[in-house]
Amino acid sequence: MEQGKIDRINMLARKSKAEGLTEAERKEQALLRQEFLADIRRNLRAQLDQIDVVNADGTTENLGEKYGNKEAN
């Protein structure tokens, strides 16, 4: 997510606490938050897919391959 959108999320949060938001601003804030959370989930999934686990028998398996590199919805 680009920095401008993150700045907008923070600005809307500050405005919400200080004076409240209009209906349009609340909808914008909800959409930006959903996009932000989707990016976090996608990044976390990519990191987890890179983890290799060494089993007790000495074999190594990649979690991304084991669980199919499923894309988070």
C-alpha cells in the first residue's frame, strides 16, 4: 500500500477522534482499512510460504508447498 493511503487512514482516524466523520469519510475509511488488512494478510502469507520445517525424521518440507500457496481472500 502506498504511503499516501496510509497517511489518509491516519488522518481519518485523527479526525474521527477529534470531531467525527461524515458518512462519505466513514465509507472511505472502511475501504482503506480493508485494503490495508488485505495487504498485511498477503504479505504474511508470502512470508509463511517461505518457511521450511525440519521433521523429526530429518526431512524438510516447505509450508507453502504443503498447504498449496493458498491466496488469502
